[in-house]
Amino acid sequence: MERAAVFDVDGTLVDTNHLHVVTWWEAFRQAGHRVPMHAVHRAVGLASTDLIAHLLGDERDKDGDAQLSDAHKALYGQYFDRLPPLPDAGDLLRQLARAGWTVVLATSAGGAELSALRRAIGADDAIAATASADDVDAGKPAPEPVEHALELAGVPAERAVFVGDTVWDMRAGSRAGVRCVGVLCGGLPRADLQEAGAEAVYADPADLLASLPDSPLA
């Protein structure tokens, strides 16, 4: 039977979380909002509108959401030509593909941003499909992004593993009924990932690759 290995991208395969923190912080600053960087870090992984709502609250002037999102995109876009892959990210995806896993990305990125991330990973030959937040009504921590990835793979939840770096990833995977694996390279504590649903946690893609025989992706 087919098996699906579903991967978050930012902070899981590409070392971008702190770039998002700085560029979101600057976007908020330019709009007159003082948001602590540690709060932004905790919100990374949410879709743009959800991140803004999480940090500014539902009582904010929602007419400014699009300007905030556009400012973040413009600031973050300056890094597209030099996004750093995490250690052995591409090798991990290729090894899983060779072992018979259908590899699917589940990300809130799209368009030029997604293209830049895939260039950074450098493993297009191993990636069967990509589920974008643009394809669903609700982003993580809702289960829809993971469920859509499973639809693209043609694999039931019980035959899938989701790898991510945030509590939003772990909650989305758990709600979709898949086994969840966390990585620490996004900057969140092991205990937070485990509490949110991770059954195993590794340092980064290189650590997971080296530990594959004893992992949920064995």
C-alpha cells in the first residue's frame, strides 16, 4: 500500500522562521504596531490573516490586514534568492521517495515564495505534490491542509506521517488523524511540540534522516 510523508516547509525543510519573524515585525512596525518578536515567533506557521488576528486580536481594524500582508511579502521577498535549506533536507525527501513514500509538501506559501522554497530544498525529483493554504478554506491548525495533502497523495490518514516544526503543524496533523513528527529547527521547545501531538521529535532533517530506521517513517 502507498504511504505518504507530508512535510511542512518553513522551519522544517528551509531555515526561514527567523526571517519571517524579522519581516513580520518590520511590517507591523511600519504600520504602527508594537509586537514583540517572541510573540511573532510563536505565531509563525499560521496563514497570514490568522497570524495577524492572533497577534493583533479580532478588535483590530481589519482593513489594514492586506497592507500588513503585502508589506511582509515584500520584505521577505528580498531573501528569495538565498533561502537556506536545513541540513540534509533534500536528502531526507529523496531517501523517503526511494523507500516508497509519496512525499507531499503542505505549506502556506504559494507562487514565487513556494518556488524559492523548492529551489532551496533542491529535491523536486522526490516531491510528488504540494498542498498550499490557497487550496483550502482554513489553514493550520485546522486539519484541512494535511487532509488536502493526503487527497493529493491518495493515501488514508492511517498510512501517513506529518513532519513539522510548530504547534500549529502538530495540531493540524493530529486533527487530520495522522502520526506527527516534530523537528526543533524552527526554534520551538520539544515539550511544546510533544504537548501538541508529536510522537517523536528530532533536531532537524539531518537528525531525522540518520534516525529513519527507528522513526515513525521507518
